[in-house]
Amino acid sequence: MFRVLRTLGLAMGVLAGIVGAQGPEFAQQYGQRLAGTVEELGRVVAGFEADAQATGHTRDSAIARLRGDSDALVSRRGAAARADLDRLATLTARRAALDTAGGPLGRLAALIRDPDLHLARATYEDYRPAIPTTADGLVAGLLGFLAAWAGWRVLCDFGRRLIHRPSVSVTA
């Protein structure tokens, strides 16, 4: 019975290793999607700023004017412009964190610490698993294997101790 459990633990470790090795690749694909989003949103914000400047406004005064307009459409466009600026600032900070994280495992840690859930979900939906051929992919796979295998061994040892625990008899 315990051999079966050990074999099952080894299989779980291998599966966790395969899954763990995908982490750096996912972080890399997320980083590409994040960079593209920052560039496109930057283009949109630059266009808005150019329009504001061409009409004699600063970015903030243009947003205030749009948001204060009695026309609901114009007011909503002002709110959208403010949301675009805020999102660009947030995504730029996340991109900087990824860029300075120090290698694929560092980028994975930065992604886990502060993900943009919309971009992470979109990355996941388009994600295609890759065979890890980098040292970081192999290290992540090994860490996943060791974590699952060690966790399973601890669980099995605990279960074995519960099963083989001496029973206490009470005599009167």
C-alpha cells in the first residue's frame, strides 16, 4: 500500500514539476502583453494630451472640463480619459517592476506579487504551454517537483503514524 502511495507521490511531483516549469514562460508572455498594452495606452494618452494642448488646455484642465460638461457623453469621455491616465500609470509601474525583477524567476515573483488581473486572465486564455529549455524553467520545474513530492511524503508519513498509532486500553 505504501509503495503505491510513494509512486503516487512521485507522479504528483513530476506533474507539479511540469506545471511549475510553465511559470517563467507564463510570466514572459504576460510581460509581452503588458508591454503592448502600455504602448497602446500611451499612444491613446498622447493623442488626448495633444488635443488638450492644441485647444489651450493642460491634461488635467481638459479632463476637468470634459467631466464638468452637462452632456452625459462628454462627461463620460472625461471620466474615461482619467481612467486611462490612471491605468497607464499603474501598468507602467507594473512593467517597471517586471523589467527590474532580475530574470525569469524574478519576473514570475513580481507577477505573483502584483498582477493586473485583466491582463493575467487574457494571457492565460491565450497561453500555450512550452517545454522549459532555459535554466530558470528547469529550476522552476524542479522546485515544483520538490514541493509536491515533499508535501506528499509528509502527508503519507503523517497518515502512516495515525494508522500505526498504538491503541490505549483502559482497564478498570
